[in-house]
Amino acid sequence: MGVVAERKDIETVYLGNFSWATANEIAGELEEAGVFWWAKNPGAITRVLFAEFGVRLFVDRSRLDEARSIAARLVTEAESS
């Protein structure tokens, strides 16, 4: 996943925690749709203390419904493969 430039004019909200592969697909679709997003990977301490794995995605609050639809479709496709 690419680095996303900081945007002070957009408020982001949590979209979900996804496997790296699924997060990468979602990010690509978000970019195609013009939805601002950013990702956070868990650090070593978080993985050990909280057993947290995967990528947390955050998206523009004003486009959350659209981002949820994209994510839901891709998660469903990934699970059915």
C-alpha cells in the first residue's frame, strides 16, 4: 500500500481491520472511487499484547457508507474464493 499524504481538511473514521491482501484490494477500490483513506499496521507490542493482526483502514467520514459497501463486497468475494 502506498503512503498517503496528510490531509487536515478531512476527518477520517475507522473502516475495519482486514488481512493485508484484502486491505490492499479495498485500498485500490477506494482510490478508484476517489475516497480518501489511510492504513495502520499493528506494531510489535500491539501484536504481542493484544494479538492484533491485519491492517486497520480509515476513510473519509463523509464517504463512509460508500467505503463500507466497497469493503463488504470485497470481503464477501475473498471469503467465497
